[in-house]
Amino acid sequence: MIALENISKSYRKNIFGNQRTDIVKDVTFNIQKGETLGLIGASGCGKTTLAKIATRLMKPTTGQIEFDGNDITAVSETEMRKMRQQIQIMFQNPESALNPRIKIYDSIAEIMRIHKIHKKNTADEKRKVKELIDIVGLQEEHLLRYPGELSGGQVQRAVLARVLSVEPKFIVADEPTSMLDVSVQAQILKILKDAQKEYQFACLFISHNIGVVKAVSDRIAIMNEGMILEEGEVNSIIDAPKTEFGKALMDNYYADFYVELDRVAN
């Protein structure tokens, strides 16, 4: 469904442009229909930049992006707007994704109106919104509220409903649960996985939390300093990483896990 080949992104370090810094370096991966690739790495390693490139919110300096069999690396912004229905992204802070002056119903329905899926306030639009809030676990009363009147978990559910409203083929989830309580995280992750089973979208799930990535991913890629160091099946990467950086990540993961077990036990 989505394939990135030899993707790099660099920026000028000075006004003369004779020095550049690489944020993403020669990244290659692909994600199939109905599959989730988990991307883990420390803050500042280039994960969000890669997310923006994968969704073509940002153009790569070099490399190729192929989506659903089409090269979208250098298509115009006008052409990309036509494709936005099929490529969606969830960011870390759900509140920033919704207009605080628009009620939840219109926030969910707005994207369907933009892509001319349903006309405003028609029976079909209302039926679709009702179907979506049932999927993400919101109540009809939430539709009449503003984002500021909902909890963080409820807002993220509304964001997910909005994303699913256009039935995308590819979703990037960039740290979508990092600002939520653990119990709410688990609920959002289950909703995301259940929705993927129904809609069969490809998903790039980005997080620094290995436990969260393990819960939702089919494969895992480890990123550091702009590069993909290793990629493979979930258990093989977590149980037997091949790189020193990967081993250090997993050592910290298991150390934190056993500390939490000890805390709960006592």
C-alpha cells in the first residue's frame, strides 16, 4: 500500500546553504494493506519528519514515495489534495487536531463535506457520524460538545472517528496515545486495531513506548539519528535485536517493565 525507498531529508545549516544537516537518512520500508509497522526511537531521531514525508505533508530531499501503486514523490499540492481522503494522520496532541470553536459533530462531518462524500446535515451524513461514534466509543451527547468540554481520551476518539470517516487506505499514528492515561491508551489502541480489521488500512504507528508499539504492530522498525537500524517481526526485534542501539532500547524496556511489576506487587 505504501512504500518509501531511499528517503532522505536535509536542511540548510546556514544562510549560504553550503552546509546541510540530515534529519532522515536513506530510509526504506513498505507497509501492506491491513498491516501495522511500528516505528520506535528516541525523541529527536526523525520519526515525526518521516511521518510527514510518508503522508506527503513534506517533500523528501531525495528518494521515492509510492502509494497504492502510484509515485507521489513530486506530485503537485493540488493533486495531493485530491488524494488526502486516502492518506490520514493522527498527531500526538489530539486537541490541536480539532477546531475549538466547532462542535464534535461538525468536526467529524467536516472532512466528509470537504471530500464531497456527504452533504451537510443530510440523513446520510448523520447516519455515518452515528456509525463512527459507535465504533470509537463516544455517545451522541458528545457530538453537541466542543473539544474543550471533553477529556483527552474522548477528544482522541473524536479524532479517530474523523480520520475513519473518509475510509483511508493509509493512516500514520504519530504518538497518538502518549498524552493519555494507561487505561485510556489501551482503549484507544483496541479501537484502532478493531477499526483496522474492518477497514483494512495500512498503518505506520510511531512511538517511543515499546510496550504500546508491541501491542499494535505486525512488524517493528528501530530508528536512530535519522536512520532505520533494523526491522523485523515484533517478537524477533524485541527478544533478539541485532544492533547495539536496539539492545539498549530493549534492556531499558524490560528494566522498566520489571520495576512496574515490582511496584504493583508491593
